[in-house]
Amino acid sequence: MSEKDYAPLSAACVRALSDKLYEKRKAAALEIEKMTKEFSTVNNTIQIKKLLRVLSQEFAVSQNPHTRKGGLIGLAAMAIALGKDTNLYMEELVRPILACFLDTDSRVRYYACESLYNVAKVGRGALLPQFNEVFDVLAKLVADPDQNVKSGAELLDRLLKDIVTESACFDVTAFMPLLRERIYTRNTFTRQFLISWLSVLHSVPHLDLLTFLPDILDGLFTILEDPTMEIKKMCESLLGEFLRSIIENPKHVDFPSMINILIHHSQSSDELSRYTAVTWISEFAILSGPAILPYTSGILTAILPCMAYDDDSKKDLRETTRIVNSNLMRLVDSDSEKNMELGSVVLVLDQHLTHNSVHTKVAVLKWIEHLLGHLPNSILPHTEKLFPVLLNNLSDPADQVVILTVQALAHIANAKANDAMGDTYFLKFMKSLLALFSSDRGMQEERWAFIIRQLCVLLSAEDIYRTFAEILIEEKNCRFASVMVETLSTLLLTSSELFPLRRKLKDLNTDESCNLFVMLYKCWCHNPVATVALCLLTQNYLQASNLIRHFGNLEVTVDFLTEIDQLVQLIESPIFAYLRIELLEPDKNGPIVHTLYGLLMLLPQSEAFHTLRRRLECVAHLRPLADNRNIVQAEDKRPQIKAIDFQKLTEHFVQVQEKHCQYELETRIAGMSNNKFPWELIPV
């Protein structure tokens, strides 16, 4: 190649610029600097551009690495010489340098950093039009395997940050697409580089990064999951800065575009990422208000499992999710229907009703109760999906879960009471409840009583007892029916929640109460002792005395005697104080005394036997039993009682007991044929 091909460079300068020795290349660069100053002084742009072309097209892209180094140092020398006029040639200076950033020779890459540093130092803000290209290659160099190159890149990086922060012309809008693309890098050094830049840009007052936060938030949370602790801390700090800015200036924040990102990362396996996302959601629920309600199902999917955490290491996460849950629930009111997709919310609640954690199930049940209270008309069409799961939750060992489940089921029943299908739903509810009691062998009778008591507080106790009676009258499992009646009878006689019903049955002063008595009586016949107790409660003492006569034909078992023992204890309780007072009236107490003596004769000489004997001895002198050959009850002054056919009720009792005997016989035979032993009823 002839000398004029390198003009305006001399042959000596060309050789020195391509020399392997740095000192010779440095000397050539000084000559280029001097030459450029002379051209600039006389405004000889033609020669300047020719020199730029030679350095960029002949040297910077040469096959010889030393020549490429010479080209880079020469370009830097030109920038120094041009001074404030560098901005006129910035693109021609920067482009060949950028090409060398990815050179295979690490020394060339280092000199490229040094060269661009000098160009940027002189040109300052004039470099900003090429910022994206510079940033892109710099993001790669910070992860360079050569430490010298990394050091050079870091030096250039600091200078670029200074230039950006001092300039009012930085185009953040043009920069964001590149950042959004690069933020998903997996390289630790590049991640550190990106976080540092975002932190710097966020600190510049006139740059509103919050506008672009939705574009980079997902990438930031991805970086937060980096295994390097230093990177995690840097990213956590940056996200904290962004959140503080959002809290200070929420008006310009696009909450909807970020909430799904937060929901996604709140389910991350990384604890810090999950906690940070939940913290953001908590603040969003406060700042955005009802605007967050369309995302309720997603938020619940994220936070409900977190409530199950019991260990101290996750205490902060657990408490934060509870705050989110409370804040979100407070946003739901009677006007929230248009903002919520209730179908998806119910689906999430339904899925978490079977969660292993009591805390999670309690939270779900409180949500169901809250929705039923504030959006009853909207939530009711979805309750069919919830009903079977709610019913199964009645078997939960946790009392709080059972109480809230009963409240939810009762709330649904009350809400549907005004519906055309209200009675149908109530009957279905009662049937399902009895079916659960019958099928769930792990559920104790105490749990049955607990559930029924709760229901009697929330719903009409009379409706519950009437419906149970209607169903149990037709119950084919006689043993279950007997146990169920015993439970219902004990509750009726002892529970404070059932006092109004108990008083109504005691008085029997209306046709309605008499009809209720007849219905209960027919059902109570599944349990002889409970039937007698019902007659004593309703002051039908003659009927109780008549029933006692049939007890001699019944199979006396341990369970049977235990029930009589319990009845004696009840007779001694305040509930039957009125009965004990009536013993003081000899002309009226014949049926009562006969009933009590009948119970006494059935009992073995236990504590209950002696208790009842002592009670009867107290009234024996008033009217000796021998005088009571014809036991007649004094005329009942309650007119509605006359409509009750007690003879038919007695016959019904006998029929039911015969059915029980047949059932027990068939059960034992079936058990023997299957080599299984059913519950053994021990004769005495």
C-alpha cells in the first residue's frame, strides 16, 4: 500500500502506530494529536475526516492486533485534540472503538475502553446519542474474563454515569427497550451493572423512572433471586427505593400493569423475592384502593398458602400476608361487585378450603363470610360449588374452622331463605349434615353436638329440630338414628341456646307447638329414654308412665342403662325443677311417681339408683305407692293437648322399637356371616 493511502499520516507515523511497543504507538498518537490540532485551527474538516477514515477503516479493523491498538490510541488522540469540536465527529470516533470492544484480543478490548474513556471525557454530553450502543457493549465488558478489561470497563462506566446525571438531554425513553431486554441476563456481573445503573437513573430528579417500572419490574424480581448475596442486597435496596417513591408519589404509578408481576413473584421459591413481592402488594392494596380488586383471585392465590407458615424464620412473611389479606378484605363492600370477578375468587377459595393449615382455612372461611355479608346476591350463585367442601370441613379437628364453617353454611341458608328454593336448600343442608354424621366414623358425638349448638344460634332451632325429626323418622340405620336422637335430646334438655325451644315445648299452648311435639315424639321413638325425657319435658306424665310399661319388653343394655343414669341426673338438675315441685301434689303426681319408680326398677344399685330412691322417699309419705293402683293424670288444662292422639303415639313407639329389634338381629347375623363383630350391645 502506498504512503498516500494513509495520508495525511506519514510513513514513519504509520509504522510507529502499528509497532508492538506501546511507547512508539504513544509517540505516533502525539503526532496525530498535533496534526489534528493544526487541522482544527484552520477548520480543515476534509483532512480531519480523512484522518478519521484512515484510523477507523485501516487501523481499527486491521488483522494485526498492534495496528488495532494503534488505531484506538490514535482516535483517542484526535478527540483530545478536537476538544469542544469533538461533538462534530462523535459518531465517526465512537463507531470504530465500539467494534473493538468485542475483539478476541483482551489487550485490544482494554485499549478500546481506554480510548472511549478519553473520547467521552472530552465529548461529555455529545456521546449521549450513541449511549445505547455504548451501554450495550459495556454490559458485556463488565463480565469480561480479563480483570484489566473489567477494570477499564468499570472506569468508563463511572464516567458515563457522571455524564448522564449531569445532562438534561438523556433520553430515558429510548434507553428503556434496551434495558428491558438486557435485564433478564443471568450473568452476575451484568446484573450488578444493571442494578447500579437503575439506581443512578432513579436518583436523577428529572428522570421519572416510575413510568417505566412496569417494563423492568419482572426483571428486577428475577435478579432478586440471584444466589449471590451481594446482588440480592443491591436489588433489594433498589426495589426499596422504588417502593418508597411509589408511596410518596402514587398518582403517576400504573398499579394494574404491575400487580400480576407481583402476584407471580409472591409465589416464588425464593423467600426474599416472595416476601418483597407480598410487601409491594400490601402497599398497593393501600395506595391503589378498589383498583386492585380485579386481581383479588391472584392475590389470594399468592397469600393464602403463606398464612400456613409457623416457623419463626417466616414470621415476617406470614404477618405481611395477613396485613395484605386484611387490607384487601376492607376494600370489598356492597359496591365492589363490578370490580371483582367473583367466579375466579370463589374458585381460589374453594381450592384452599382443603388446605392442611388451620390458619389458611380460617382465612378462607372469613373471606366467604365477608363476601356473603357484603355481596350476598352475587356470591349465592357460586355457593353450590362451595357447599360440599364446606360440609366436609365440619369434620375438621380445629374448633375455629368448624365454627366458621357453620357460620358460612348458616349464612348461606339465611340468604337463600328469601329465595324460592330456600326450603329446598335448608332440607338439603340438614340431610347432608346428617349424612356426614352417619358416614364420618371419626367424628365423635360431642362434635355433632358442638355443630348443632352453633347452628341453633345462627338459624331457627325449631326449624332445625323439626327438619332433623322429619329426616330421622325415615332413617333406615336404626342404630345411627338412636344415637342421633340421644344427642338431639341431650342438647334440647341442657343447652342454653335451646331455652326458647325448651320453654315452647314445656308449655304446649299453641297448635304449632303441639305439632312440633308430635313430630319430635315420632322421631324420638328411636331412643326410648329420650322419648320418656321428652314426655317429662312437655309435662305429658301419663304418656311417660305408659311408655315405662313397655321398657320391660326392651333389650336392656349398658348403653340403655347409661342413658337412664343420665336422665336421672337431669331430673335432679334445675331444668326439671318444675317436675320435682309437682311431686308435692299427691292428687296430680301419680304418673310422675310411677315413671320415676319405673326408672328406679330398671337401674342397678348405682349412684343414680340411690339418688332417685332418696328423691322418691321424700314424697312417699305424701301418697304411698300402694294407693296408686289406678294411675290417672289430673286433667291437663292446656286445650291444645286434647288434639294429640297419645294412643297412636304409643303404638308408633312400639312399632319403632320392633323395627330396632329386627335391625339389631339382621346386623348381628350379617356381622357373623362376614366374620365381623358389630358394635356389641351387652345384655344385662
